[in-house]
Amino acid sequence: MQNNPRVEPVSSQDFAFLRADSVPPSQKKVDAGKFSNDAVLIANAILSDNGEFEDKTQIVLRQFRERINEKLVVEVLNLVKLKPELGVKFFIWAGRQIGYSHTSAVFNSLLDLLESSNSDHVHEKFLLEIRNDDKEVLKKLLNLLIGRYCKNGLWNMALEELGRLKDFGYKPSRATYCALVQVFLQADRLDTAYLVYREMSDAGFHMDGYTLRCYAYSLCRMGQWREALTLIEKEECKPDTAFYTKMISGLCEASLFEEAMDFLNRMRANSCIPNVVTYRVLLCGCLNKRQLGRCKRVLNMMITEGCYPSPSIFSSLVHAYCKSGDYSYAFKLLKKMTKCGCQPGYVVYNILIGGICGNEELPSSDVLELAENAYNEMLAAGVILNKINVSNFARCLCGVGKFEKACNIIHEMMRKGFIPDTS
């Protein structure tokens, strides 16, 4: 008799994968994960529907009416993100509930859901469905959508949605106009920003302070500072120190340094006192354009008024003056640092000594003496030279016959961890 192989018993669990694959996507249950039980129950009820929100779904949702709030609606919208048509129906249902109204967080979650499809644009059928239920809700949604595109720098898509908003018979809100102005300023499209501003003004809106400040900065950046002042006057705005500082930054970028300096006087005339940020912006603006003569003037002004550069700005100044060959002033900056309560450290000492000794030509005796003085101060402060500067400094000292001093420097640095090599 032939022996049959033993057959292992099977259970229904072994075929569970077949049932899972056969369930339509709209009826698959969601995993609770980080979501509340209420959100999961609502999402499962919605997803098990055929997309028409039938009586069975309405009965399930009815028991959650009193518990509907912002957090719950946001969670449900996130759970049904793969089925935007169901998410829209739930959004509309939630908006009808007494004691609840949609918040910005809910609108943003709905936009996330509507944008989760492969389409670049929100499908109009969803917008029409929302409009047919509540026109004001659609108006707010479209304004937020335009603002979202502006925030992401997508000014072309923002313009398209602006057109759609107007086609629906709505007017942009003040926040929408401001967002549009900002995105065009960021894109250096001042002409388009002006057209939006003119439409905004005709609609009776004023820019908010931040948008106006950005607009004035952009105008100054283009050398149109008079137009910026006219705009400020038209908007009936009284600039503060931060506002003037932003304009000064724009003027420096436009290389209008005299005008930038004049704005300090304009500030004081309008009871605005330049602060440390103002002076640092002006100083860095001059420094970035290699206006080293003006840097000296600004530095003296700000120190006199008790406003001091940061250590990094001091380091940049020392580097700039070394590069220009003004080693004497670069060394004086170390004294100014100390006066400002900013003790010179590793970076600035190495910049100065490296600037003096890092060239192919040997420095003059006076300039080399500055490096020696800086080295003595550095040593007293417990700061060390980097490897390259040790080599260059020793080379320069040997070049003028100061062999013993060069050896001393090498030995001092060796005690602090420097290891000389054949280079």
C-alpha cells in the first residue's frame, strides 16, 4: 500500500491574504497608529462607503456630532487622504454641524488632501461641490490656496488661482494681496508687485507692516529709495528702527552708501535711534562692497554710541584690511575689540599674522613688528598659531635674520602640540 504524505491542517488565517487583496481599496480599514479612536472609527465608516455617503455612513457619523472639533476633523482628513472625494464630503458634513466651524488648520489639511493626487492643481469638481454647499467656505479656501502657493514661491500658480477665485465671483482678501506682493518681490518682479499693489489699493486695502517693509527694501535695492518713501507716506505708515534698518540694507546692496548714511539722520529726525543691528547692517554692507574707508567711519560712529560689532564681523574686518594691505589698521582693530569687551581669540590672531606673513614677498620691518606684537599678545592670552602660520611666521623672521626668534616660536608652539615637518 502506497504511503501518502501527511497533510497539515489549515485554518482560515492562512487565506487571509486572499481576502485582503480582494477588498476594494475604498473599503480597506485604516491603521489607528497615532490617531484617536474616534478618527479611526469615522475614517473606517467613510472608507467602507461607496463614495455616496449613504444612510449607513450618516448613522455612524451622527454619534460623533457633539465631539467634532478641529483636531478630530484634521485627523480624519489625514486618514482618508487617498480618497479625496470622500474627504471633501466629510469636510462638508463637518461644516454643517452646530457649534463647529472650520479653522485654518482644517482648511490646510483639506488642501493637503486635495493636492495629494498627481494633479498639480486642485480639481474644480471638488471646489464646485464645496461652493454648492457654502460659498463663503470656498472663498476662504481659495484665498488660503493662493497664500500657500505664494509661500512656496509658486507665483505662476498663485496667479492662476487668483484668476479662478475671480471667476467664481470672489474678491481677494487683504492677506492674499499681501502674499502676492511678497512673492513677486521675492522673484524680483517689481512691476507685477506694483500692479497687485495698485489693485489692492483700489480695493481699499493697506499693506501690513511686514509686506510694506519688504516692498520698501526691494525698492531701495533697485535704487528707488524716493519711491519707497512715497509708498510709506501713501500707506500712512510711521517707520520704526527695524523698518529703516531694512531700507539701509537695501541701499547698501545698491551701493548707495551716501544715501544709506543719510538715512541715519533721517531716522533720528523721525525719533528713531539707530541700534546695534542698524550699525552692523550698515557696516557689513560697506564691508561686502569693499568700502573700507566708510567702514572706519561707521565703526567709529557705532562704538561712540555704544554699539559694537560681533566677533565674526571684527574677524571679517581684519581680513579685509589685511587683504588691502592696511596692516596697521588691522592691528588697531584688535585694540578696538578689547575696548568693545570682545577679547581677540584664535581666529582673529591667525587672520592677522597669516595676512602679514602669508605672502610670497617678505613684509617690511614695521609690518613684521605688528605680527610680532600680535604674537606676543596671542601667547599671553593662551592662543596658538595654526600650522601654516607657524611656518610662514618663522620663514619671515628668518628672512630678516631673526633666526633665534623663529626657533623660539617653533619651540613654543611645539610645547602646545605643533609638530614641524620638512615642509
